[in-house]
Amino acid sequence: MWKELPILLAISIVIALIVRSFILQSFWIPSGSMENTLQRGDRVLVNKLVYRFTEPARGEVIVFKAPMEWRSNPEDEDFIKRVIAVGGDTVSYSAEEEAISVNGQPLEETSYVYTNPDTGVTDLPSRDNFEFTVTVPDDRLWVMGDHRSASGDSRENYLRNGHDVAGATIPVDAVVGHAIMIVWPLDRVTWLSTPETFDDVPDPSGTKATVK
């Protein structure tokens, strides 16, 4: 038995490395950019295999390798945001309606956009009521944090980089995986589901998209 123990230990380590590299990995949340959905100190479980068979979908929370110009610290490469629009979509914000729309369909975002727990005030969908209309290039994603007033995301980079759409979006192949669950702390364990508002978004041609 004792002779077999090192072999079993080595096999266990190899399996753990394979799972972490290709299937599942946990990530620690260091900032408040996805509050209140994700809190500082949460750990989320990320499915790294799913996007080998399908594309990221609107509403999903993803981990991705951030473009260098998005990073305040070059070593902070893994970002977590919500996919708002995918390649071919037109995403816009109307200050009058105070709503982000995708392909002309306004999103009802109150279920996930940040609300200050002390004041009860919910963030504007676009910080400072900044209006924009952007068509997302093929094979790229428009992503935003749920804490709109404290997120370095597509909206911020679109504004900061002179309305450069490529600089404001991320390539699909930069996506690490789909964040599917909060696994720590124990009192916050929950699945990260896709908000129902994205079910009503039509595809770019105007036809209602098929829900996955």
C-alpha cells in the first residue's frame, strides 16, 4: 500500500492540473467592478471547456485576458465582466430612456446593475449618462461590469480611446471561460444565471434570437 501511495499522489496531481488547465478553474474577485453580483473576496468557478463548443452569449459572465491598454497593472490580466453584445450586434445607450439597448431592444438591468446598499441608488446603465451607438465587429464582444460607475469595461475604453470600437471590444479568443458559480464564501454559494432580459434581444437581422 505504501509503495502505491506516491503513484496515487502523482496521478491525483496530474488529474488536478488537467482539470485546472482545460476544464474548471476558480478565480478570486479582487475588485468591486461586478458588484452586487460579485463581491470582493468571492471565488467563482469558471467553465473553461464550454467555449470550445459554443460562443459566449449575451448576459453571460465571463473571464477573459484583458487587452494591455485596459490594465492599470500589466500583471492583472484576468478580467471578469458581463457580455452585453456579441459580434454583429448594435449596442446603444439613450440618456432620455436611461437604458442600454441591443439590436433595438432595451435591456431591463435592475436585477444585476449595482445598487448602493446604503442609499438604495442604482447606477445609471452608462456612467455619466454617456450616450453611444456601436456595432460590435465579428468575433468580438462588448462587455460591461455590473457596477457601472466603477468598471473598466467596453464603455469606458470606448470613451477613453476616442470611440475606437476595436479598442473597446475584446476578441472571442481572449475568453478564458464562463463563470458559472460563486463557490466561496459558503454563505454566498449560488449559480450565476443569465438574466431573462437577454431572452428578448433579437439577432442583428431583427429576428428574435434562439435562446440557448
